[in-house]
Amino acid sequence: MTTEPKLEFTQAVQENILAMTLIAPDTNGVFDAIRPEHYDHPACRAIAVLLYKFKQAYHRQPTLEELAEEFEMALKADNRLPDEEFRRIFDHVLTAMGEGQFDYVADKALAFARTQAQRNVVSDAAEMLKKGKDISAIKEKIDASMAVGKAKRKSHLTTISSDQRVLKQPTWLWPEKFQKGKVTLLAGDPSSGKSLFLTWMAAQISAGRLWPDNTPCEAGSVLVIQGEEDWEEVVKARLIQYGADESKVAEVTGVNDSSGEDREFSLDIDLEAMRDEIAARGDVRMVAVDPLSGYYGRGRNTNAESEMRRILMALSKLAKETGVAVVGVTHLNKSSLKDDIDPIYRIPGSIAIMAVCRTAWLMAWDGKPDGLRYLQRMKNSRRAGLLGMAFNIRAMDGDGAKGGDIMWHDEVEVPSARDLLRLYAQDSKERPAHAWCRTYLASGPKESAALWADGFAALGLSEQALRRALLAVGARSVAPRGTETAYKWTL
């Protein structure tokens, strides 16, 4: 009885070979001979079995999400599996896939393939001798086995000199604001109006109406990936209100994958399906993702720069190759709320999220029902110094949640993104302070020292927090006059 050979490598190397089979299956035929029984570590073998069974059933590689599901089901079905060890190695395999250890893993996998070829050639040679084959044929077989994995192709740089490139001018969805073929970020606190603004943009594009600054808007379709608003109840009402051609605005409700199963859209694995949809429609002008963080893919670490850069670079490539404007929505990170920092550091997750986007807009709201909503650039890698925009919303049918007429104010001076965050940062502790400040100053100017003391006694807020609340309600500081010695605050 012939015993299957085992891997003569450490457990860590076996784990990396598993990762390589997921990264580049059957590269140059290297992995054809690697079967689950070749692994001598129980947990490695168990993972290899899952991979092998999936490939046998569906004739393709599983996605990471599918492999994770197989893994979870296997643990539930078979209590004999080494649960904690299994999870640790599975995490190691996925980590290896994400850290660029491809060359290292490939070298080890090729070494294993060469070892297996040299082992197998002995039995092959014996069979050939029994069949009366010429010794030269046997020698050729042995030489071939020794050559496995040795002819590894050397990597080299590819370059293009600048004089070989063609100068291109940017093309615009909304001139100087939202560029075609690029990813634009729209950031802001909850309820600042980001989703409503995107729906208004979709309506404008679908109907081909002029933008508020009287620049042209090319009519076309819009694909919306969103999960925070009820389409029938909220989004549709807004589209009707804004005069959209609803046949041109479509929600991406999910993906029907190759196995016939329906699942949620993922930026990590479904961009080719998105590319196909854009090609099929032929007139897609914008893809809106709201929120961006909801569609990175299950288990993705938004703080891992390598993961986020890989996913967003692929999204950027899709935008460039299709000429579609991609607009991603994100909330602001409240952990830095009280810090006077550059607004780009208020984007949650890795800095790669901001780095990959061509332009980023901040949306801020003064908190009043009919108050102004401001749009100001947080980042523009093409031009600096362009003015922001301001609008307010007149609620329709008494329901401001569904939206209303958008009234643009081109005469309003829009503060910088940094100042907007100082003025209108949303903090649950500071919102009640707005009402307190208005009431406190309603009877006239108050000295600063008394205001800080009374504010702390009433609300427990610091001087810095009270200053933000005062600015948010339009109060100002007045210098001492005449015989006065103290600064005062007044509305």
C-alpha cells in the first residue's frame, strides 16, 4: 500500500502554501498535484479539504467570503476540528494573502512541487522500465522532474517616458466640482444632507438639467448602491420631488453570483459585475455608494491601509476605464471631534481612503430646520482655492426627512472645511448647549467669565465646548469698551 507523501516544511510554510493556492491557483501547473492529504498538519489539511471540496463542487476558486462561510459551517458540523487552532491558521492564511508575501510563498510552493516531482519520478521510472521503455526516455523524465520550479521568471520593471504619453484634459460631470472617471468623497455628520444631495444629483443627471451654476449636465443613467434609506418610502419621493426620469435611476439591490445565490454587493469582489452593468446600460454617468464603508466586503479592516488602498485603487481603475464619476459617502469620525485638526483626518479608517480619492467634499448643516447646508472642499488634488456651495431645504408636505425643494445661495460666503467643522460639528453633548446659549444671551450681553461658570454648572461643558456652541448659534465676542474690563458675548 502506497502512503501519500507529506509536506517536508514547517507549519508556517504549509500555511503560506495554502495562501498561495488561493492567490494564484494552479500557477504554471505547480499546484495540480497538491491535495489535502499532502499536508501533515491537521488544521492545514482541514482548510485544504474545504478548498478542495468547494472546487470539486463548483469548478472554481471560492471567494474569501465563501471560504469563510465554508469554514464556519465546517466548524459547526464537525466538533472534531481543532477550533481555536483552525481559526488561528485560517487568519494566518488570509493575512499572508494581504501582506504581499507572494514571492516567498511561490518559492516554497515551487520547492514543494519539485520535491514531489522527484519523489514521483522513481515510481514512474520503474513503471517505464517494466513497459520496456528506452533508457533515454527515462532520463528525459528524470531531467524534466529536476527542472520543475527552476525556471522561475525574473521580474523586471515596466516604464513609459513622459514624452510617450498624451496630455489629457479632465472631463466633468459637474464642471470643476465632480469629475468623470474619478472617485469623489462626500463626507459629513449624520443628517447633514449627504444622501438627499446625492438623490438630487441623480435626478439632475437623469433629466439632463443645468446645474445651479448654469453649467451643462449630460443626461444619462445613475446607479445607486445604498442601504440606509427605504427606496419606496424616501428615495422615490425625493426623485419625484426633484423631477427625475426614474427609468434612468436604478438601485443596485445585490449580486446574483455564479452559483445562482443572491448576496449583497461588495466593492472587493463585484467590480467586474459593476463594469458589465455599466457597459450594458451604455449611458451611466454616476455611480453613488452610500455609505462607502458598508460595501468594502465582509471582514475588511478599514484601518488596514493595504486593504483599503487595494479595494479603492480597483474602484478608481473602474472609474477611469469606464469614464463614470464614482461618488462615495462617508460619515465623520467623532473620536477627534474636539481636536482642531485637518478635516482629512476626520475620515474614519485608513488615510488611504482619502489618498485615493481625487476630490473630497465636506457637507455641514447649521442645525436649523430651514438652515443652510454647506459644501466645501476638504481635498482637491487638481486645483486649490475654488469656492464652496450653500443651499437650504424647504420641506415638502411637512416632512423634512423625505426632502424638499433645494434652494441654492450663490451669494453666501462658505467657510473653509476646517471652520465648518469648528462651527457645526455634531456632538450630542453640544446640541443642547445651542438652546442654552440662545436663552442665556437673549436678555443681552454677558461677561465671558460668568458665561463659562454658568455654562459649566448647567451643562458640565468646558470653555472650549461652549465657545463652539456660541459660534454655532451666531454669537460673537465683544471687546471691553470705556470703563469695562471684561470681554462679553452677545447674539
